[in-house]
Amino acid sequence: MNTTALGQFNITEVDGLEVLSLVDNSIDYLSTIDKKEAQSFRQWTKKRNGQEWTKNHSQLPFAEHGFSMLVRVLRGRKSVSILFDTGISADGVVENAKRMGLELNEVEYVVLSHGHYDHFGGLVSALKTINKANLPLIVHEDMFKTRGNTNTDGTIRTYPKLPAKEQLSSADLINTKQPYLISDGTILVTGEIPRETSFEKGFLQHRTLIDGIWQPDPLILDDRAVVFNVKGKGLVVISGCAHAGIINTISYAQRIS
């Protein structure tokens, strides 16, 4: 990792980003977006593949509870792609990539924002589709814990667990709590984010099973973001649920860079 004496990270400036939403809670096929920086699915496919492809393409992406972004980092003539989270269903992220005409084998890094099932549900099938030995998969040790939340009657709803490390053996697990630079310094994974604002109190109903006892775990310390330094724009920060608080997240990204 490239750090200064002050503990700051030199994020290499890039020419641009292309952020493609593979899984989100909703999808809108009808609205138009005036800004050049953001395009609807139809606008993007027309620009990328031509109007004829869009007209004949009957399988549109679908929405599901969860989150996954394919981020292309553009620097000169080179492009590096990372997959940030993998949605909730086993095959949703793979199916939507297919419907968008994307080949997931372009992915060179997989980063999980935190260890909740709506962000890692498609991880095993995504790794299989990417099909690269020793693909860097950046995690945090807390992601492998058993988690849940309290219902209104006081019972605990247990969440599905992250796949066991044996199921992820094709990937190179990078387990870190600290900020971590990847891709020649162009991408910074924040690591654990300090909770400093008074108004971002976390997920108060969240619980983690420790020694057979459900313990309060509102902070969800494995929550991280990815940070980029884009020419002419400055820092671009992408978060998942921002359990750390989006203000805490942005402030920390500024401080460590």
C-alpha cells in the first residue's frame, strides 16, 4: 500500500469511471435523464450497441432487493473493472449482466461492502462466472459472523451467512480492516470507518451471535466504501448501505486521501 508519513493514501488520478448498476431495489425503463453523466438502461444500450440491439432485446434487467455495481476505472487506454457487491439472489447479478450484454470475466477485483446477505447473495455464482483463479476478493473478518435483527416481538430473525471460506477457494481472500489500495493505486477500499457524527447511530436492531448469545451490534464495523480520484471531479465515493453513516464515510475518505 502506498501511504505517506501522515497515513494518507495516494489515490492515483484516473480519467473517468463507468458505474453500471447490476442489482438495485428498483429499475425505471421510462424516464429520461438529461445529464450526460447518468443514462437510463435504454439510453446506455442504444449508445453502446445501437438502437437495433435495444429494439430486439426482449430480456430487460430486473430489480430485486439488494445491491451490486460493476465499476470500470478508465485510465488512458486501459480499463480495470471491479464488482462491488453481488445482490441478494443466487443468480440475479449474473443474469442481469447477461441481459445487459456484459461479460463478467472482465472483473479483476471483487469487493464486498459488508456482510449482509443482500450484498453477497450472488457471490458464488459471480465467482464461477468470472472464472479466474486467485481473483482478489476483499473482505472483513466480521462478514463471516452469524447475524440477524430483532423483530417487534423481541425474537431474532437470523440472516443467511456468507458462504464458507471453502466455497470461496477459487478466490484470493484479502481480509483487511485497514484502508487498502488496489489496481496500481487507482482504487481505495476504505476499511473500517470511524463513527464520529452524533446523528448517524447505526442499525439499532442489528445483532451478532457471539458465543451462542445474540449481542447488540449496531455499528456493523465491516461496512466499507470504495473511493476513486477522478480527473476534474475529485473524490468519487461509492457505498453499499452506508451503515457507517454516509457523512462518516465521506469524511473518512477525505481524511485518508
